[in-house]
Amino acid sequence: MSLKPKKVDFDEIWKRLRCVLEKVITLQKVERAEWNTSFSDVYMLCVAQPEPLADRLYSEAKHFLEVHVREMLTQKVLAEHDAANANNTNNSRPDLLERYYTIWMVYSQGSKFVNQLFIYLNQQHIKKQKITDSESFYGSLSNDAAEQMEIGELALDIWRINMLEHLALELVRHILEGIAADRASNGALDSHRVEVIHGVIHSFVEVQEYKKTGSLKLYQDLFEGPMLEASGAYYTNEANKLLQRCSVSQYMQEVIKILEYESRRAQKFLHESSLLKLRKQCEEKFINDRLGFIYSECRDMVSDERRQDLRNMYIVLKPIPDNLKSELIQTFLEHIKNEGLETVFALKGENIHIAFVENMLKVHHKYQELIADVFENDSLFLSALDKACASVINRRPSERQPCRSAEYVAKYCDTLLKKSKTCEAEIDQKLTNNITIFKYIEDKDVYQKFYSRLLAKRLIHEQSQSMDAEEGMINRLKQACGYEFTNKLHRMFTDISVSTDLNNKFNNHLKDHDIDLGINLSIKVLQAGAWPLGSTQVIPFAVPQEFEKSIKMFEDYYHNLFSGRKLTWLHHMCHGELKLSHVKKSYIVTMQTYQMAIILLFETCDTLSCREIQNTLQLNDDTFQKHMQPMIESKLLNASSENLSGDTRIELNLDYTNKRTKFKISSALQKETPQEVEHTINSVDEDRKLFLQAAIVRIMKARKVLKHNALIQEVLSLSKVSFTPNIAMIKKCVESLIDKQYIERTANSGDEYSYMA
């Protein structure tokens, strides 16, 4: 057959085509030759001479489809529907859905084949005349221009106009009754009936699927709106029934079941675009509108930690906005806070720091596990846990008393890091857990002060469990607060390492020059700026002649190595081992330098007065009392009276015995006094003032001019890593800097400052 355009008889070809269309649209069998011939017929009409007949073909096809759909409406749907009503059968309403679904399935499939049959018309004639997206957007198309649709789209549009517009209300009513029946039977509706309802609902979508925009408008206007309204009424009614017969716990269980059932039902019947809308409608009626009832037992559930009820409440409340969940979250926060306060409020005794940290860790671990189990690690509840723990840890007993949490946490670390029988793995785990509590501390600079003082004591007196554990803890602090926070701590370690090398070099120097000091000497040279040793004011002390040679030799050696450096001997922090040979059995005793000096005086005599000892060693009363008392208590020395006065006679105990041949005499200096704690806290306040002043100068130097409130906010931002200053302290620092002429108030503006170069 020739494809060359030629003059054709439209009526003859259309008669042939119409017969094929009648078979195709009703899914009847079409012979292969007849089907292929039909493609050629469409082509010949579209390219006919002298004038293409495409428009006439389009009009005839449109007329054919309109007549076909109207006939199906009157003969297949309405006629049988009227007959069913006339017979008063109870199945009339379901039959409408069944009949509609049956003819829709045939028509929708048949229209696709018809669209394939007219593929040449669609591609070469209709698509060329289609309105482009730009013409539609910019409105360049004339008002009288009529857009032609592809044949498949045309078939669906004709169905919408001639079928759906006549049946819409009846179909929707029957669909809603079918969904209601499924709810009444708890989802036990016949599977075929489910398929019919699903097919009818989706026909509202499929009939306009070809549209680029607004393809769901018909579905939404025709079905979705009434469906949501009917569902809302059903949910309200069901919620009211549940309220009358259920407790809060039972109500939540029922709501969870209903939400699950409705979710399955929506997936079974509805288009995917309606799933979330129906879910929200269900949540609105069962949850949002009943929050007062749900929350009525919230406090009891939280206080009793009824996990199943709390889990159900979380599942129920999870989809609603965060602000509506605030009551549950706030109740949970208050409960954690109250339990935390109970665990730490009445703590007493020497080990209060251990009890404080371990009790808080138990509370934190308990509720962290509960949040994971019940609330699925929801960030809102984890935030509530953080706020509650921070509130407990940073709570001040009263306005005048400082918060001691930072001190307790530092002392807890000190306990772990001191020499003990605890294995390193356990220590490492406890130190890691300790960081959890440390992160909640607001006054991290207070922690730093206490930690550095305690670290200094451990390093100086060689009490550390291991240097690896010490460095591991400092690295954890560095990760939490940055390098600046641990800078001085690192320098302390450096000093210990350098001192070890220095001692080795000094000992080699002595060997090379064949010098015998008579004693074994180990010296730590510490940088004054890195070590928190308090006041470095030298306590008056006449060094025993046994030590003079060693001290002089080391000073000469050190000054030869480092010219210009000044050494200050801190004898009150020194200790040594002394061998006692004046009794029947030899003992090796570890004691403070002052105590060694005292007992060395008894090498030439057995008894001395307190005044003689003090005058010889040039010790003041306070230092003498602190070091003499432990020696009398240990019975190395005997005193003629309990209260030590200038005339009290001190006698060497020649009958001294001890089960241990090596022991230590503890000094009162090693025990922290309330005065030292107060001094540490006061030094923190002074450091804060200097930090704030430096921060203000740094900010003003960069900004030149700044408003008061903006300056306050920038200072708070800079200091939040170490502490949270109060506004009054910042204002005092600003006034101090104005007096020192670093900054000044801007002329004609009371709340603005400028930097003075």
C-alpha cells in the first residue's frame, strides 16, 4: 500500500474505523489485519489531498466517544439502577458502584488502545497545535483559540463530563457508606468490595492524570473533602464514646489501635495524597481536641515511671506540634530535677564528692536509658534531661553560698587518679563517665582551679596512679573545652618531664666530678605561672646543714645552665625519706622537710624545748605547730605537755616500735582546709574580672564603637565556654576600664562606648 497522500472518501473510511472503535472501546477482539488497516486509515485521513481531514476525524472521534459514554450511562448504569429501585432490592446502592467500576475498567483500558490507534493524529496534528507552557504562563493565546486534546485525554475528559458529573454525588455517598461499613466490621469488608471501592475512588484521579497541574483537583473537590468531613464526624463520635468508658491509659491504647487501623484503611482505599490528611484529621479529633483528658494523669504516670503508659503517651503525642507536647516534657523535666535534688541534697561526710558524682551519674544513666526505651531518644526529651541535670548540678544552696559542684567533680577525679588498687580500665571508664557531669557545670573555671591545684599536689608528691591516666583526663577536658582550658595543665606535665631530665643531668654531673652529696636528691623545677601553688612567699626556715651542700651544688649547676633565672625554694612542699637507727629496729619514714629538720636536731641530744627548736630552725609558731603535732601523735617524739608552748620539752622516743618498717607521717598541710577552698573561690572571682576586662578591651579594640547591650552580648558569648558572668560584674568591669581610660562613653549617648587608642 502506498503512503503517498491522495484524495480519499472520508465517509467510507470513517465507517470502517467506527466499527473498529466500537470493538476497541469495549475490549472486543479485533483481527490483526483489521487493526493494522485502521492505522493506515487514520494516516490517510490526516494526509488526504487536496486538504487534510484531521480536524473532521477528530470531531467524529469525539462525537463517537460522547455517544458511547452517554449510552453506557443510560443503558448500563441508570437503567439497571432504576430497575433495582423499582424491585426494592437492598443491593441497589452497592450495585451502582459495581456497575460503574465494571464499565470504568473496560472504558479506561479501551481508551488507551484508542489512543494508540490515533497515534499519528496525536503526534502530527494535535501536538503541533497544543498550547505550550510559555503560552499558558504568559497568556499569549487568543481567547477564541480552542485547544485540541490527544484522543486518550479526550476520552477521559468526555467520561468526566458525561459520566462523573451525573453520578458524582451518588458515587461519593455509596463510597462513604462502604468505608463506614469497613469501619463497622473492623476491616473485614469483602475483598472484592474493597477492590471496587478502591477502583471507583482512583477513577477520580485517573480521569485527570494527563493534566500537568491540578490533576488531583477533581478528586479533592469531588471526594476528598466530603470524605474528610465524614471521617472527622466519625472520629469525634468515637472519641466521645471512648471518653465515657475508658481511663487515660485505656484511651491511649485504643487511640493507638484506631490510628493503626485508619492508616491501613487509608492505604487500602484512598489515593496516597490523602493519607497524611486523613491521619491529621484522626489526630486532631482523638488527640489535639482531648489533650486536657490525656494530660490529666500525666504527672502520676511520670512520677510512678509507668513505662508502658508513657510509651503510649509518647506515641500518641509524637505527631502533634512540639508546643502541645510541652506539658509532658516539662513534667518529665521536673521529675528528673526533683529526683536529682533528692539524691544530692542531704549528702554529708568526707566522701561527699564521690557520692555527689556517682549519684548524679546514676540519675543521668537511669533517665537516659528510659528516654531510649520509652521516648525513642527524642531530642526534646534528651534536652529536658540536659536541662534538669544542669539545674541540679549548678544549684546553689542559698544566695550567699557558692555552688560546690565544680569542686566535687574535681575532687572525684583526684580520688580516681591517686594511687589505689583500682584497675586502670575501671578508672578510665569512670573518668569518661565523669566528663558527662563535667559538661553540665557552668562554672568550668572553678573546676579548672580546683583540678589544677589537686593535679599539682599529685604530681609534686608523686601520688598519680599513672601518667597515662592523667594525660587521658586532660585530653578529655581539652576535647570538651578547647586547648586554652588545659594549656597550664599541659605545661605542668612538661615541667615534670623537664625536671626528670634535669635530675639525670645533675646526677651525671656529680658522677663526672666525683662529688658525693651524702643524700639522694630529686628536685622539681616548676614554672611560677603554670602551677597553682598559691602564695610563693618564702616561709622563714634555717636549712639544716645536712641539706645545705646539696642545695648549694644544685643552685650553682642550675645557674650555669640557665643564667638569669631565679630559684625560689618551696620547702613547705618538699618531703623526703629518713632512716631511724636510734631504736632497736631500723625504720624508714617519709615526712615533710620541716619534720626532717626537727628530728635531725636530736642527733646530738635526746631532749629540746619547743623554743630551742623554733629558734634553731627559725620557724614561726603556725608552721611549727602544724609539723610538730603529727610527729607527737605518731609517737616518734614525746612532749611534756599536751599544749605546745615555748617551755614544753620535746624528747626523742628511744623505745619507739611499729609493726611496719616503712611508713609515712601525714602532714596537716596535705589536707585541704576551708580557708584554702575559700581562697580558691576568691581567686576565681579575681580571674573572672581580669578575663572580662581583657575581653571588653579586645572587643572594643576591634569594634571601636559599640552599644551597651551589644557589648554585653559579645562578652557573654566569649565567656560562655568557661563561666556565665552576671551582668552586674560585667558593668563593674566596664566602669573599671572607663576609670583606667581604656574606653569612654560616647558624647551625647549614654549607652554607647568608644575605644580609646
